[in-house]
Amino acid sequence: MDETMNAANETAISSEPETQQETVDNAAADTQPEAQQGDVDMTTTPPEENNDTSTTDERFLETKFFKEPKWLSKEEAKNFAEIGMRYGEVRESLERVAALKGMSVEDFVSSIETEQDEAYRRELAEKFGNDEETINIMMEHYQAEKGKKIDAAKNKRLQDEATAEQNINTRLANEFIELQKEFPELQEFADLPESVRRAAAEGKDLTHAYLLHQHRENKKIAAAKASEEAAAAKSAGSMATSGDTADTSISALIKGIWG
């Protein structure tokens, strides 16, 4: 009973500041001059003129989550893109298994953890019988340990990703130094074509990727030059043929007049 009264009091106390804050916010909104109330919906459109880099980063990409507009920062957009690519690799397999069980992917994934929890509780019931108090204590300990394992796995994944990124950056820096020896006109890594940087980041040797790019560009230039020369030769041939036809017609006319 005391716990119920305390919960009710806490709810009443916590809701009071929110009500007061809402009243203040509404009053402040009503006092805003009309000049600040333009046609732009600031809930879904970022300010067009804003040199604040931090604000731009926070409103980097607009998306929808459960049909509600949501802005992602640059870092959030990058993280979600990586998660999406990783998830896309296993989505088809999950869909197959879930379909065999007559479940959605989300329900299937959730059921795996639920089944593990229930299996552990059954083990405790076999060991402690009807001692619900002990079983509940053991389940709380089990959930706490499970949370620690999940956090540890997440931290390890983040650390592995950071290490892998650092290794890539170190490799690319060393390879760029070697590339500059052959192409001193390249002052910065950003001077490289985007396709070369992407290929190198995916594991290809930077010098090889750059030379391949140069080779392909030279082939395009040679093909364009050959095409121009062929078009010019065709045009010259057409003009020559036209001239020959005119000369023949004149000769025939002269011959007809003079016999």
C-alpha cells in the first residue's frame, strides 16, 4: 500500500514541472513576432543559411522512423548505413528460417532469446523445485550476467572496428607516400580520384589502383581521339566524292555541247 502511495506521489510530483514548463513554452511561443513564423517547417527542414558546423552535422540526413520524420547526424547516418549493410548480408537467411517457423524475422530473433531464458528457468525449477524466491534471485543474476556479456561483445566489436579502421588508415598513409615518389604532383590523399580511394580502402594496393585508373583514362582518351579521326576522315571522303561527281557532270555537259 505504501509503495502504491509513493508511486502515485512520485508521478504527481514528476508531472508538475512538465505542466509548468509546457505553460511557459506555450506562452513564449505566443509572444513570438510574426516575422519569425515563416513558411519553413523547422521540424522537417534544416536552416538553409547556417554556418554552424555542429548544427549541420546534427541535421545531416532526413529519414523516417515508424512514419515519423527523423534527422540523423553525420555519425549516426554512417553507423546506420554500416549496420544496414551488415544486416543485409544475413537478412535473407533469417527470412528463410523465420518462414519455416511461420514467424516474422523480428519475432523469430526475439523468440531465440526468450527460449534461452525459459530454458534456463526450467533448469532452475528442476534444481530448486518450487522455491520461487531462489529461482527469481537466480534469474536476476542470470539477466545481469547476460547484460554484461552483451555489453562486452558490443565493446569488443567497437574496438575491433576502431582497430581495423586505424590499420587501414596506416596502410593507406604508407602507400600514399610510396605513390608520391612516382607521382610528386599528388600533394594530398584527397587529390586522388574517388574511385581510386574507394578501391584502396577496400584492400587494393594504392599504386596499382591509381595506375589502373590512369590506364583506363588513357584508353578513353585514345578511343575519343580515334573516333574524332574517323569522323574527320569520313567527312573528308564525303567532300571528295561530292567533288568528283561535280567534275564528271561538267565533263559530260561539255562533251555534249562540243560533240
